[in-house]
Amino acid sequence: MLCLSPRAQSGRGAPDIPSGVSVVAAGRVFFAACILLFVASATATVLISLAMTDMGEVPMAGGWSMSTAWTPFCGGSWPAAAGAFLGMWAIMMTAMMLPSLTPVLWRLRERAAATGAARPNLFAALAGLAYLLVWVVLGLVVFAGGALLLEVALRWPPLARAVPFAAGLAVIAAGLFQSSRWKLVMLAHCSLVDVRGVGTAAALGQGLRLGRTCCTSCAGLTALLLVGGVMDLRSMTVIALAVTAERLTSAGKRVARGIGGLMLGAGVVQLGQALWQL
């Protein structure tokens, strides 16, 4: 359940500088917009995932497969394939990250209003777009890596057979990162709001900083998502819940470490299965 911050609650009915709109009314509009955006992006993500499932996968040596999201459609080009993937990635990340990002954007909006921003909602929206841009850049790197892996695995079957083994190692590495002190430091920085001005450049800079920190903090969970299937609804749901829980609960650090322990266990099991099949 979304709640106004203590500052907003104590200022119930007070004017929102400098528009004259009450903080409560502004909060209702802000959170309603975020909820609508979440519903739209989550619905689109489900539809895209179902469409990708209908398109099938590319079977590989070693008993695993890759989604056709990593390849151009028949008669299509690589730029078109990359564009389609990035669009899908941006929608998916909006749905997964918005629940934990919304309180941060609200605090950012409050700070911008208090420091004299003429349009604090626009300030928060620009920060959110810059945040998403960082994830899109990461998505481009992910697409390039996935496309390269698909091409190499198709050309060299022995290497393809080793991919499940490498995936198990990747999950173990992701679990170690998730439990590390560096992860906890990045997690603490994900909610920091540091307004350095009230203009467009300041909003974009704040969003880029938040996006960079968030991507770093989510490195382990992102790796788990890629291993589990980039458009697999179950994987996306689990990762989204994990991100939200570690950022919004009072026991966020313990939650992060607990998730890291589960990832380590899953990685060991996956590695053992891969070794058994070699």
C-alpha cells in the first residue's frame, strides 16, 4: 500500500510550493499516475511474454534453448530486432522497478517543490525517464550478449553443451554478489535523493545517478533473470518481488542476504545437474 511520507502527512492541506495545490491532492495525482503506469506496463509485459511463448525457442545442444527474442524476425534486420528487444525490455523494467522506484520519485518531487521547482511533477517524471534510460542502455548490452551467445552456440555445439554449467556458475556468482557488502552499500544508495538544482539538467542527472546505482544493486538479480528467461513471467515476478522487498521493507538488508543465500543454493543445484548431464 502506498503511503504519503511523514512530511506530506503532517502538511495535510498545506500548499505545495509554489503551485498552491495541497500536498495531499498532489500526492493523490502522483500516485494515481504511477499506479496507472504500472498497470499499463505490467499488462503489456504479460501480453509480450505470451506472444514470445507462442513464437517458440531455438533448441541448443545440451538440452537447453534460447528465446527467438535474440534473433531478427524472418526478413527482418538486426537493428529492427534490437529495437524490438529494447522496447520489450523498457516495458518490462518499468513494470518490475516502478513499485520500488515510486517512493523515491515522490521524495524527489517533494524536495524539488521545497527548493522552488515550478513543476515538481515534471521534475520527477524527467528523473524517472533518465532512470529508465540507464536500464535501456543495459538492455542494449544484454541484447548484444544474448545475440552473440546464440550465434556462437549454434556454430559450436560443444560450447553450447557447456552453457548449463556456465549458467550454474553465473547463479552462484550472482548469489555471492547479492550477499556481499558492496550490494548492501548500493542498496542503501538506491533510495537516496540529492537534488542539485531544479532545472531539467538537475532532474536528468538525478535520474541517471539513481539508474546507475539501481542497475549495480540489481546486478545479481538481473543475472538470475537472464538465466531464468528474460521474458519468463515467473522469473520476472520473483525478481520484481525480491527488488521491492529488499528496498521497501524495514529488514531490507536481511531480505537481500536471504535472497542471496537462496540464489547460492539454486546455483549449486543447477551446477550439479549440469555436471551430471555432461
